[in-house]
Amino acid sequence: MNLKQNLGIILIVLGALMLILSYVCSLEDYNFYNIGALLVIIIGIVTHIVVTKRS
């Protein structure tokens, strides 16, 4: 498997792990961290769609 094909999925999982980590480490009050995780998930979804359409 090519890394380019899995980049979107990797970003989605990374964003989800960031949200889980923020809950475990009591960082849910820091909005910039949660917004960053949300942006990583959205970028991952868009990347996955674009790469899937091109291949």
C-alpha cells in the first residue's frame, strides 16, 4: 500500500487520537487543541476523498 493512498485515513486516526488524548490528560478546556484536532480530521476526510477520486 502506498502512503499517499492512506494519508487521509492516517490524518483521521491522528485527529481522533488527539481528541482521546485531550480527554485523558484533561485538556478538553483548551479550545485551540480541540480545534486543531478537528481541523486534522477535516483535512484527513478531504484528503481521503481527493485521493480516492483521483485513483
